Amino acid sequence: MPSSTVHLLRHGQVLNPDRIVYGRMPSYGLTELGARMAEAAAAELARRVNTGSRIVHLVSSPLQRARETAAPVARELHLPVHPDERIIEAHNHFEGLHVDLPELLRPRHWPHLRNPLRPSWGEPYRHQVARMAEAVLDAGRAAVERGGDGAEAVLVSHQLPIWLTRLSAEGRPLPHDPRRRQCNLASITSLVFDDLDSGRPPRVVYSEPAADLYPGEDSLAQQANSGDQKGYIAGDGTVSEYPAAERGEPVQFAGTLFDGTPLAAEDLRGRPALLNFWYAGCAPCRVEAPDLRELAERFEGQAAFYGVNLRDERATAEAFERTFEIPYPSVADKDGGVLMALSAYVPPQAVPTTLVLDAQGRVAARILGIADRSVLETLLEDTIVLDGSLLVALPVALLAGLVSFASPCVLPLVPGYLGYVTGLTGADLQEQRRGRVLAGITLFVLGFSAVFLLMSVLLAQLGAYAWFLGQNWITVVLGGLVVLMGVVFLGGVSFFQRDRKIEHRPPPGLWGAPLLGVTFGLGWAPCIGPTFAAVQALVYVDGASTGKAAVLTVAYCLGLGVPFLLLALALRRGMGAMGFFRRHRLGIQRAGGGLLVLVGLLMMTGAWTAFVSWVQAELVTDWVMPI
């Protein structure tokens, strides 16, 4: 059972003044700073040797930048460098072209952009993983032969092959967002094998020994008067997301806004928050400012936005905020107090850096560098969709679906639906042919669920744009709509109590079941319309998002579809239960209508938002929606 650790070392910064996609092209070596990065990595590996590690084998990609990175490692560890073509950079169709969007989007390049499993660089992900895996195992075995069990090897390679090797080792999907790779310059990704021959995946340990040398405009150490934080780096847009189960404790900090108002971490509890580290002279900060302004308006009321200014006097900061029309306040953090406090949880490491906190005040995501608008919007939506607003709305949506089942255009026709979607007669339905009935009803439910889900997502997309018109009046209008829908189910609007027949009827039987479900979904108005519209109104409260729309619509479809399935599972008893629903149909409708009126009034008065905030702060501590 030979054990070994194989360290995958990425090369340092490359000299590329013309911004060429160099790929496997020769003669692209390190900058002076890149050489210092390589020396920092070599010093870290030497430190590990001095503390007990046995690094006895050194392998390098044949490309110049990798060989120059391997050179100081060879000097420090007194090892020869073994070249290996298997750990070379991925093949790249764009080699030799300038890194600019117009060039990359020319029509002649389009065929190379069509397949996410074979991206622009041309070499499939699995090919890279296969050749890297062979090289890694061979290096580990060579180290064991030279130094005995537990001996270690170093492979100097490139970002994409290293990152794909890590994804494979951790069992994660290979397709990925290039901006989210955790494989910085001169970083070390260590693969720890308990048994090289077992086929079991290794454990992964990641470190950045050259972090203090990452290029940037300034040093965070120069912006704070005390502490031992890492050096400033010009963030490359790297995104780190932290699963809810791994977010640790809520952050703690205290600061003062430029207007003199104190701000503490506890003040942000109850809803997600965004913290953006910036200063007026930071060019990337100016680039991302318009996007942050629009996102602050987009998520008004559902996420708190704050800036953390690391350098400026009040007049300079306020001039910046006026120029870019920034609607949210900033903490004056010239002494680095907030920065230092947050570094204990997740180091900002760059200006700008953007942190997304969940409703409990834990770090949910970090972006180093300019925050891409679409990425940041998705991170905020993902965080918001897990908050108390959704938790409160879910049972309402589920009950709305159940009320729809008891509506006049659904309940009386249930036996007919059961027979139609299965192709069975009324007598057959009383027999023990549950399998066919259950299959037919399942297909029927999936049919109308697909229609409702598609409609809801499309409405949410439109709502995301409408939200920019102003949150308050939209909430009031939607609250009024929910009240109206509740009145409908209380019997106050006779027009909506009329039944509507479905004109198009697919062939009876299992093959026609999903088509009947689709037809049922398309013919939802007017009887099912009030409850479905009320659920969509809940999607818009605190901002529409496709994730929120999908979750609430699925809950609605469960409320509407589960009674069908339960009746199919217990045919004889189910038919008897129909009598209960018929006898209490008006009571169910009126109870549901009363609930909708109550929710609508809460929305119109603002009490719904206050209730949601209370749920977030008091009840939603470790609750996670697995989406």
C-alpha cells in the first residue's frame, strides 16, 4: 500500500505585454515578479522538507514558463528536473490571437465555441484529466521508489490541467466557470494518496505561498495600521461560494458610516447583505460602480448593500458616490478595523472585493476583483431564495394548490380525469389496477406542472425588469391582486366562479395523459387562475427571481397534484374521499380565500416584509433549501 503526496505547482506570472493567447507557444517565460513567485513557492516546499516532508522527485511541463518555475525548486531541493509532455498546457485553438472580445467572436471561431465539453482551447476535459492522472500516479510511484513509502513529488504544470485534476479528484463535474477556478499563480494543489494502487481518489490541500506577491495597485497592509493580513492582490474576478453547512459563525465587526452612524454586524441580521470594499482612486471600483448601483436598486428591500471604504476622506468618498449615484452608504474604514475583523472569516485580499452574507450574517460568497454583474446577481438570488421570505411563502403556495383542487372546475371532474388519463372505465377504476392509474395520473400532473413552471419562470424574468420601476408600489399592487383573488374564492366575484370546459381532448389512455395535463394547464383560467396568480404575486414580493418562481410553483403544483396521486393510490377509499371534498368544498375554498385576503393585506401594509424579517432573524438559522 504505497502512500505518497504529489504537489501540483502552477507557474508564476508570464511576460505577455501584447496580451496574446500563448497556450503551448514557446518562448513565453516569467516576468521578474513571476520569478519571485516561483522562488516563494520553492521556499515553501523547502520549508516543508525541513519540517519532515520527503520531496524526492521533480517533474515539469516542457513549456518555458513551467521550466523557469521549476528551476528554483530544483535549486532549493537539489533535485533534477524531469520533463513530461503529459502535464503540458491544454491545446488552444486561439493560440497566437490577441485577447480581445471582437477577435474571439469572429464567425470563423464559432465552431470552436459550440460544445461546453470541448471548449475554445480544443482539448476535451477528460483527455486532460486522463493524461494528468497518468503523470501524477507515475510521479508518486517514482517518488516512492526513490524515497520509500510516503515520499513526495512536485509537478510544475498549468492552471487548467491542474484545476481539472482537482475537480476529478473531488468527484465534481468537469464543466465549470473559468472565473471560479481556485488555482492562482504559483499556487500548490497537493494530492494526498493513502494508497497509490487502490484507485481511491486522493485528498486535496490547496495553498498560495506567493499570495503576498500577487500584483495590484496598493497593499492592504498599507491601508490598515495594524494586523498581519495578506498582501493586496488585483483580483481576477475569482468567485468563491461557501455551502450553507460550511459557512461557520456569523461575522462580527463594528464601524461607522461616513455620516457618523454606527454600524455593527448584528444590524445586518435578518436578510442577506452585500459588502463592497472600495476607494475612489481604484480603477476597477469605478468600473463596477454602475453595476453595483443597479443591483442595489434591483434588490432593494431584500438585501442590504454597504460599501467599506479603505482609504478616502469623507469628501472624496461622497464625491465618488455622487458621481456614480451610489444609493447605499459606506463605512469609513481608513484604519482597517472592519477589514481586519472580516479577514478572520474570509480574507478580502483585493480591492475591490465583494462579500455576500446570508440572513444569519455568514459569508455566502466572495468575489476578488471586479464583480461581474450576472455572477453577482446570481449569487444574491441564490442567497435570497434560501431566506425566510421563501420559507413563509412555501406553505401558502402549497395551500393555494390544494384550494385549486377543490375549485368547481377541478373537483367534480376528478373521476373523469382518472378514467380519461388511464383509458379505464368507471368499473375498472374500482378494481386493483392501481399501477396503470398511478402512471396515468403522474403523467397528467407532470403535464400541467410543466406548463405552470414555464409560465412562472417567464413571468419572473419579466418581473426582474419591472422591479426597477420601484419596489414599494409593486408590492402594494400585488397585495391588492392577492386580496382580489381571495375575494374571488370567497364567492365575491361571480364571473370567476364560472366553469370552462377544455375543448381539445387528446386520445384517452397513458399516451394522452401528459397531453391532457398540458391542455389542463393551458386552460387554467378562470377557476384555477386566482390561486395561481396569487402564488405569482408572492414571487414578486422582495424581488422576482427564476429560482424563487420555480420553488413556489413546484409547491403549488404539489398542492394541486398530490390529491390526484393520493386518490390514484387508494382507489376505493379515494373515491369515498371524494365525498368529503364535495361536502366541504365551500369551506376549503373560503378558508383558502380568507388566507389569500390576509396575505394580500399584509403585503399592502408592509407587515408581510416585517413578518418575513422576523422569521429570518428568529427561525431560519440552519434551514437550507437544497436547490
